[in-house]
Amino acid sequence: MGFGNPVRSDDAIGIYVIEELSKTVENTDEISIFDMGTSAFEVLFGLKGHDKIIMVDAVINSNEPVGTLFKVPAEEVLRAPQDDPLVFLHGMKWDQALSYAKKILGESYPKDISVYLIAIDNTKLEIDLSAPVKDAGDKVVVHILEELKQLKVS
């Protein structure tokens, strides 16, 4: 699952990674590639029926140089669900959507979810990625392809 806004410069890195993966990996019964854009609510549905999930997104204000790559278990970035029925009518980020999915899916919630985060600071109204962020995205593509090889899925 790649997240990002395609017209907000480096925020589009998750989408870039998905586009690059799509050049060599096809959606099959074993693997699904999702361009999530900025819609986090769909995470709830995208997780169902999958054993392993890999998510890619930008992170701002990380206090690390632009292009710094982080890989963390999803459990480390979950935001607690809010018991507010209006939360589904307004903006929600994927980290909070994961928490809702965990609560809603119960035993069907995937056990193996990892998140690649790439440090950014440019979210200007532009369509180009900066060189360090694009380089980090290319590294994520390589890492994911390696993971797929280890799983013997491609």
C-alpha cells in the first residue's frame, strides 16, 4: 500500500514506490498492490484476506535528513481509535485506520504489517519528487522486491 498526494511533491513518495513496483510485480491471488492516494479509510478493506502488509508513506517533522528511510512494525505507529462516530465522516490517516481495522477485523487482522517511512520536508504544490526522496523510494522498491523473493512471491 502506497500513500501520498501526487500534487504535493515529496508527499507522493508512497505512490511513486507503488508505480515502480507495478512495473515488475503484477496483482495476483498472492499479492495485491494498492495505490491508496490520500484515502486511509480504505485501509480497513485492503487488509482483509492478506497475511503480510507492506505500507509506504512520507513522514514530515522526523528531525532526520530528507530521504532518511525508516522501517518499523505497524504496531509502533498505530494511533488509538476514537469513539467518535463522526471520525468516519472526516479525514483519517492510515495509522488511525489501522487501529480501527485491528478493532473491527479481530482475528482476521494481519499479523505481519510493516511500514516504510521516508523523511520529507517539501509538500509544496508540485508534481516532482526531490532527488533524495526519490532515491529513498528506489531503495524501498529494492527492499520490497527482496522481501517478495524471500517469500517466493513475484
